[in-house]
Amino acid sequence: MNRNDFLKLGTMAALSPLFVKATAADFSAPVDTELMNRLLTANNQQASLLMTSVKEGNLRFSRMIAYDIAVLTAAYCAKGSTYYHNAEVVSKIDLLVKFLASAQSADGTVNVGNLESPPDTAFLIEILGPAASIMRKDNSNDLKDVQQQLKEILLKAGEGLVTGGIHTPNHRWVICAALAQINHLYPHQKYINRINDWLGEGVYIDADGHYPERSGIYSGVENTAFITVARLANKPSLYAPVRKNLSMYYYYIEPNGELVRNDSRRQDQYEYAAKTSTLFYLQYRFMAVHEKNKLFAAICKQIEATKDFEKDVLTRSLFYFLEDEILQQQLPTAETVSDRYEKLFPTSHLLRIKEKNTTMTLFGGTDQPLLIASGRSNSPDFFSYRRGDAVLKYMRLSSSFFSMGYFYSDGLKKEGNSYVLRKKLEIPYYQPLPKEKRKANGDYKLSPSVDDRFWNKMDFSNRPVSNVKTLETIIRLTEIRGTVELEFELKGMKGVPVTIELCFKEGGQLTGVAAADANGNSFLEQGTGEYRSGNDVINFGPGANTHKQVLNLEGERYSTHFGTLRTKGEHVYITGTTPFKHKLTFS
């Protein structure tokens, strides 16, 4: 939601006794008055909307209920707030808390997508915990009844969380964070015991800094949870994985704040679920102050300059700053970051290169065998390229080789000064079963073909194969000062149509291309094309065009279910036929 320019408020000393310098000796930086003013103003605006919208018959249960409670709590408790100690705010909080209590199941859990879900309940507690802490600090008599209701909700939820289970890796740590919040308010050994039980499984983070789900969204979730458990349950060793993950994500943040997501194993590997770097802001800020980390301070400044900072951070974070005073502190002096890096992440087979305002990504780390399921990396987007506002969102390659669809590399390797993607497909035909494997009734095992293209009751694993057809794809990237050369070679079976798909960000202008159809698709048939967005330009080419096939590029895995991976954007196609060699330059 867009906001007007922030109002100029007075000094922080006049705002609230909650806005104070942290007392711990190692947190000695002064309060960031400017940021706290902006947070207060944004929270006032959100509270104003809630004062109108929160009413009987107008409530719908979701995670936003917890945010609404927290925003209104911050509005009531911050002395500089328009709604400081306003009794009408308490009545709105009371309405929301009663509504939340009515949504709790007998075991203390709630239904938010998943039914009677301990993890989703924990996500709520991560927000309600800070709200309850702010109420306790404020100590207003008018809040006593609401506080008691909220206590009953939290304790009831706690019972569900000390016994309840999870679905995904991050859920373990969200439950730990929620229990740490409850234990901080209402201490009991059973909460600590359950936290220790989950932590006993071990915290996995790979050599590059990925958590198991390799997801920006869920890295943010896990970092937030580990920070909470570290500071509220005295587990300082949990800062280490946060530090490692945030250090890695420095390379995943585009200049405009978008996140690289090619290697994610969750929904954000696809554009519809993409999030921006604002989801990491509070984590970078806490760690920058806590550890006096100058790089993290620089990343905070970068995030603060993005267009999403107000909507994603300012409008919904004041209560976090009131609960955790470390966030209020001024950042350490930011270090000057280099305008050049070249970073290969071997565990997920992802390459990131930055040269001034140009960034690029090369990816070859989809999980094999390729399965279309949550928790597995299966994006066909292997290359992207940006020059300022001019963005090639992705490149894909598809061939009409037995309906195998898009190219998915078997890893990414550095060879000399270049980086190479490679995949060899082998498609057989099947012979009769050996006599000792035959059944008179013909009832054979339902199984996948050896190339994972399809299933049938054919007992494929025991069948001899013949007439094996092959197609090998090699893509080599070489970069010099922001200019990229991609060499394509497809060999093996002859006469196979090949399609290179380029998807530029919607809204830009393409020149040098020819219209392919009425759907807005274009061919780069020869020469060089140009994509322009504002003052920024990407030149690409040369083109080639030996066929017109631009539909059903996903292959049989998707076409069987009438699915598509096509996204919004300006689509340009370069086509050829095997044996195919082509060289593309981006500059």
C-alpha cells in the first residue's frame, strides 16, 4: 500500500519510554531516531485503517489477525502515537483477541490453510508474543483484561506446541521460536524441553549457507526463528547459521531488491510466489547491530532504498522494534561494497556475477531425477541477465526430443574462464521381457519408464532396451566486464527442433525482432535484438530461425496435465535444428 511522505515528528525522547537505548553493555549505539519516526508514522497510518475496518461481522480469520493485534498494540503503547492510550484502540484489540480465541481448537491450534496446525499456530505466536511483551512493558490498567485473554490464548497454544508435529524443515524452528516467546512471558520447563528436543535433531546448513529448502522465503523464516530462540532462550550458538545464511544472501539480492530464486526448492522458485529482500531486513538489522557487522549494515541501507521497504517493513514492524530494543539502535558504519563479484555456489550449482549495474545468474542445480513436487528444485530457468532496469527474467531451452521438454542441467562446472551446463538424454525402446520374468496373466508391475517420461504396467526395469537415441546439450558461459557469451551445442540425434526462449520483463520495448503470432511472441530471426526499459538497454543476438515451434515447450510432464510454465513478459524465441551450434551475446 502506497503512503504519503512521512510526517516530521519530534525527538525520540519525546515519543515513548519504550524507545530507549538497549541496556546491554555491548549494544551501545544510540537510537536511530529517523527510522523510529518513520516506523511510528507508518504504524499510525495502519492503525487508522484498522480503527475503521475492525468491527463485528467484518473479520476473517488469517495470520493477519495477529498483525492487526500487534499494530494496534504498538499504536496504543508508543507515546508519540496518534492513538497513545486511546480507549477505543483497546476495544478494537479486545474484539480481535476474542475473535482469535474463538478460532482456537480444543488443542490450542488454529486452522490457517492447514487444519489444526501446530506450525501455523506458531507463526501466529511469533507475532502475538511481541504484542504481549509490549503490553507488559506499558503496564496500562486498561490493557489488563486484554492481556489476560491473550495470556489464555498463548498458554492454550503452548499446550498444542509442546506436543504437536510439523510438516517441513522450517516448521521445527518456528515452533521453537513460538515456545521461546511463550516461555519468555510465562516461564515453564516444558517449553524449554520441547525446544531442546527439536534442536536435538541438529540445524542443517550447507557449505554455501543454504538451509534444506534453499528458499528465500523460508531462509527468512528460519533466520527469524533462530534469532528469537537465541536471544529469548539463551541459545547464542544459533546466531552462527543466521550469519552464514545472510552472508550468502548478499549475492542473491539484485540491485532493485528482488531475490535470485532459481535454486529454491519451494514455491518461490517460480515468479508467482517471489518475494523481495525486505523479508530479510529485520534479520540483517539485528545481526548488524548485535555483531557490529558493517557488510550487513550496508545491505540494510540497500534494502531501505528499495520501493518495497515502506510497504513491507515500515507499515508492519514497529511492534518488533518496541519488543526488541536492539533493532532501535543505529546501524554501525556501512562498509563500501564492491561493484564487482563472481561467486559460484557449488552445493546448489548456481553462479552469480555482478559488474557495476549488470548482474547475471547461471543455474544448473535442479534436483534429479526431475519430479514436480514441493520440496524439490525443478525450475527450467537456467540464465538471467540484468542491466539496470532492463531485465531478461529468464532463458530456457526446449527440444522436441521425445517430449522431454525443457533442458535441466546435471550440475554446473567451471572450466578455465568459462562455466558449463551439460545434460545427456538417452531414450530407449523396449524389448520383450526375459522369459523368466513373464506372467501368463500379463499382470506386470506399474512402474516408470527408465527415462522417467511415463508410467505403465510394463515392468520397465526388467526389460532389455534397444534403439537408444541420445541428445547431449552443452551450454558454455563466458563473461568479460559484464558482457556475456553463451555457446550452445546440441548433438546426437539429427533433425530435432530446438527452441531457445528468452523472457524479458513486461513493459519494456523490443526492437530488431519479428512477430511470431497473435499472442505477443517474437522471433529473433537474424542479427541483434534490443530490449529497452527506461534508459537501460540489453543487446542480444545474433538470432536464428529454422522452425516456428513455440508451444508446449514444457514437455510431457506438464502437457499430460494440461499445465504450462509460461509467465508474463516479452517472449522472444531463437530456433534451430540438431546438430545445433549457436553463440549468443548479451551486452
